[in-house]
Amino acid sequence: MSSAFWQFQTISFFNKTHSERWFLMDFAVISTVLSALTEGFMQTLKLFFITLLGALPLGLIISFGSMNRFAPLRYLCKTLVWIIRGTPLMLQLIIIFYIPGYLFEGGNPWPSGESGRFLAACTAFILNYACYFSEIYRGGIEGVPVGQQEAGQVLGLTKSQVFFKITLLQMIKRILPPISNEVITLVKDTSIARIISMQELIWAGYSFLKGSHGYSGLIWPLFFTGVYYLLFSGLLTILFGKLEKKLSYFK
């Protein structure tokens, strides 16, 4: 029954006109491309959101360390930020993924396969963006007038209450534009993960040039990857624009 069915499908396919056969073949290619790009985009989204979940709070912790009065901790945090900001993210990704395997006798500590690449990419991206966010946080905190903090203390507020009720709210308003720029940059920087063969969006589009999906020399899937990035960046731009309007009461 199965062989008869496929024989019928084959005969019916070749009985179609040239234009009909071309449409069926082209639709199959489009379906394959969109399926591969969507799968790659889902990996990009996972890397994006996990990076934000880790980098935003870690960046705040590093900023506190950079402003700490304890000199060794302050210099340690500043040195870390200097190293991370002074070297390319691609180099950091290669070092984090490959170097541990050379240093430890037990081999590479990352899990094998795609899960290991994804975990290494998340680690590199979180550390990189946390250092950038820390400088934005530090600038926002130091930009709040000291007089307002002193006024809160005069009113009987504790240091933690002054930070969360006075400093933090004004800091968010100040840092939202640079944070939004870094977040949109993160969307595009996720493409760097392909350097360790992580199967994200750019990897999926580029694979059609190499014939990894059974089709070789296809250039147009790369243009579809640009559409994915543009749509996602556009949504983030709209979201941050609405957030800025909601925080406009600080003006």
C-alpha cells in the first residue's frame, strides 16, 4: 500500500506541467528554509533571554563591587570589567569553550553536543554583558544627586530604603536608553555564537550555502535571517519606547 501510494504520487508529479512542478519544488525549499530558520531563531531567543536574566542582576552586583570602599574588591571588579570590555566577545567565547579542556586533565568540562555549546555561550554572554551593564549601573547611581539621598536620610529612611525608593527609581530612568542600546546589540551579538558551531539563526541561514540541509548555494535564506533580526529588534524598540514614556514622571 505504501509503495503503491508513492508510485502514484511520483507519476502524478511528473504528469504535472513544468510550472506546477516548479511550484511544488520551490514550496518544499521555502518550507525547509523557514523551518530551519525558525529552529535557529528559537535558539537565538533562548540565548538572548538567558543572557538578560543572568547579566542584569550580575551587572548590578559588579557595579556595587566597583564602588565599594574595600579597595581589593573594588580593584578586582574594575580589573574584571577592564579585561572583558577590552577584549572581543568572540575571543572570550573561544577561550571559555576551548581553554578549560586544555587546562584540566579530565577533558572539556562542558557537556558534549549542542547543550555544551549552548551552556558555554550563555556563560560567555552573561559575563560579557554583565560587565557592560555594571558600568551603566554605576553611571546611573552616581548620576543621582547626593542631596536627594541626604534628604531621604534626614526623613528617617534607612540606606536600603533610600536606595530602593529614591536612587533606584531615578537610576532606571537615566540608564534606560543605554540599556536599551545594549539589549538591541545583544540581539545581533548572538550571531557570534556560531564561532563554536552553536546552531543559532545565522548558522541556520549560512548552512544553506554549504548544503547542510540538502540545498547548496542558496543565498536568499540569509536575507530572511535579516528579517528575523529586524522584526525582533523592532519589537524591542517599541517596548523600550513605551517604558521610557511610563518613566517620564521623573522629568
